Amino acid sequence: MQWDPAQYDHFADERTRPFLDLLARIPVQSPRRIVDLGCGTGAPAALMARRWPSARIEGIDSSPAMIDRAQRLGTDRLTFHLGDVATWRPDGDVDVIISNATLQWVPGHWELLRRWAGAVPVGGCLAFAVPANFDAPSHVLMREMAESPRWRDRLAGVLRHHDSVRRAPDYGELLLDAGLDIDVWETTYLHRLSGADPVLDWVRGTGLRPVLERLAESDTDVAAAEFEQEYGAQLRAAYPSGPHGTLFPFRRIFAVGHR
């Protein structure tokens, strides 16, 4: 899937807030090496470099566009490269494994987490966050449209469903089974967005991307524009603009396992 760093960064502050909340709960004081799986534009890794000025931090992402943007932030101890999260293996020399808003895109991430959790060294940590909003109107409406007679032939199987992530207690049990102490929680952020179609603009940077990419492959940009127009109207009804902008609730699950 093709990512657009500029589109993703339209809501950089709102997207960074959950990472900061996750980062604040990591109890490791002086990690030597950190791996950020699904590092995106590199901004979160740069924040970690400020918190842990002696750590070596490696960012991995499967998007060439994201890595190209991230490499502009690179230093001798902050590096980024292309890689597949699904095939990454810890080598025993990683004190903090962290992944934010990535695992929902990875089929079978449950087994990946088992492997990563089992590799956490004494004093080390596995920390991750995933969205838990697949039952929100933004996602339900998108799936319903994709499955409608107008679009289902072209969009069959392209979207993720609520089973893309597990429940918070499930993640807690996984980390406990690996012998880790846990800190697991859920937060619903109430983002205040501005603009004519702010929720549509938000999902253009994330959840809508597979739809737009599939339509671009199988049809013309006209089809993508038609889908966006219809979907945008439904989003405006589901998330009406008020005198203070558009309020967009967004639930996320966080998990930190420490050995």
C-alpha cells in the first residue's frame, strides 16, 4: 500500500499524542538500543532520541515514502530503513521494542507479539498501541459502502474489520504469558478537527488509503472521487460540524510489557 507522508501529517499533533502517552509509560531508564516497528515519518523516533540521548534507535517501515521522509531526521544513532514488520526478528540486543498504530495492518500480528514478548530481555520492554475504532461510524460507513452493490466487485476484501485487533485484556494475557509485568489501558481521544470535511481528510491519511489505491488500480481517478464524495457526505452526517469544529472520538488500546 502506498502512503502519503504529507497527507498523514495533516493531523500530526493528534496522531502524535497517543505515541507520547505510550512513551510516557515505558519504565526503561537507559536503554541501549530501541527498535521502532512501523516508524512512519520518523517523528516518534526523534522524540525517543530526545528522551534517551544515549540510545541507538532504529526505525523500520515498509513504505519507501515514509522512510524517505524519516531519513531526513537521521543521525549517527537515529537510523531508518525499509523493512517488513512481519518478518523482523529480535536479535537479543534490543532493550525496547515499540510499535504505534502499525500492528492493525499486519495479519497475524498476534504471533508476532508472542515472539517479540518472548525475546524481551531482563529490564527490557515491549510497548505498542493499536486503534480500537473499527466499530466507529468512520469505519462502519466505509465498509458498508465498499460492500454495497455499487462498489463491492472492485473493493471485495480490501478493508480490515473489527477482528484486525484484539481486546485489551487479550493483549494483557499475551504479555503475562510471556512473563512480563503489564500496563494495559484504553483511551478514547476526542479530537477537535477543523475544515469542511475533516474526518474524510483524516481517513485519507490512513484507513481510506486501501480503497483509493484499489480504485486507482482497477478504474480511474473518477471512481475514487465518486467514492469520496458519497462517503464524505455520510461522514458529515455522522460527525456534524458545530460552532467549535468537528468532534471526532477515537479509541485506542495501549500495552506495555516489562521484564
